[in-house]
Amino acid sequence: MAKSFIRPRLIFRPVPALLAVFFAFAAPGPFLLSAADNAPPPAPLRNIVIDPGHGGLDVGAKGKFGTLEKDITLAISLKLKALIEKTMPFRVILTRDKDLDVSLGNRAAVANNNDAQVFFSIHANGSVRSKSHGAETFFMHINASDEETRKLAYLENSSSELDKRIADEAQDEVKMILWDMAQTAYVRQSQRLAEMVQEEINLELGLENRGIKQAAFKVLQGVACPAVLVEVAFISNPEEEQKLGDESFQQRLAESIHRGLVRYLKLFPQK
């Protein structure tokens, strides 16, 4: 009868030191630090403020087919916000993101309280002459370029009558005076920004080039950073009114303003 053999069992007893090495490399936890873990925290995003003109009770200009300026300015502003945040290291703040009443002084305050690097106020033009057409861009200056520009600034500023009906938007007059003084330091930058935005709108959309102009727009007066007001087209002109109501046209307008901003930031990089 053959003898049976019992195979001895091999028992593996890991050395504690080896276990420590194994878990240090294999297990997640504080043992392994990537380059990202050692990197400094990202710098906070800088802010750009976009002001969709008018809103609420203040409808702005009205077209022959019933298009309201306040709706067009909000649509373009939302598209511009999306473009900037998608392509640039900025956080975009809107003075209104829906159909709201916002006083002119508080639009400037949104920019200043958020330390805005640039301020855009978006508008659609209006005229008693239905054949008036084209785009123009304005920057703040106490002296208007011409009589027509002075009248336009007066009409845009007249919406400040609405301020009296917005009880909870009291103004700090001393702060506004300081902001007015600060705006004078940015006249050159505002002018260059206006030039670049106007050029891009003309190149992209082929609208009549009404040029850049200066006027004492109240919405620009208190902004303590480079600031421009863009009149994208004439809503009072039936042909341009129909274009303004088209989403693809609104998108092209937003892209034009965005390209103007890109050019401006190359000339005046933000610190």
C-alpha cells in the first residue's frame, strides 16, 4: 500500500514594513500628492458688467411692429455674457437679468460695487425719422459731440424720472460725486474701447457706420472703469427692427462686441 503524502501548507506572513510601503502607493489618501495639490489656488475671476438698457416700466424705444428696446437689449446682453464667460477669464454681472426696473444710478453702482474692469450699456436707437439707420458707440464726456447726440443723451437720461418711483433705490450723493471724478480718469480707455467695438460691428454686420461719439449719458457718468454705451441699430427703422428681432442677428452683434473687447484687452491688459 502506497504511502500518502500530505503537502505542507505554505503560509505567507507579510512583513509589516512591506505592508506600509504597499498601502502608501496603492491606497488613496494623503500619501500621494499630485502637482495640482501643490499648486496655488486659482486667482479670483475679474468682473465685467453688462447693462441691458431700460427694463420694467421703462420700455425704451418701440418699433413699428411692436418690438420693445428693453427686450432686445436683454437678449443681446445675455448672449454677450455667455460668450465672454465661455472664452475669457471673467465673471459677467448683469445689471438686470429679467424685465426689471433699475435706476440709472444703480446700474453704475453695480459696476463699482463689483470692481468692474469694463462696463457695457447695450441699447437700440430710436428716431422720429423712420429712415435713420446704423450703429454708433458712445463714451462718457461732459460735452456732447453734436446737437443730435446731446438730444439722444437727454432722452436716455430722461428715464431717470423713474428713479422717483423706485423708493428702495436711494442714492448716496457723495459716493456718486467720487465715482463721477473717477470716470474722468478712464476717458482715453473708454474712447479706444468704443472705437474697437464700433469697428467690429461695422465689419461684421455692414450697418451704416455712425461712428463713435461722446455725451454725458447718466448711466456712464458714475462708472469708475472704462465704459461705453452701444446703440446697436435703429429699432424705429422697420428694416432694422426686424433684424434686431432675429436671434442670429443678435448673436452676431454680441460676437462683434466680444471681438472689440478682446482687442481692447490686448491694448489695455487688466492687472
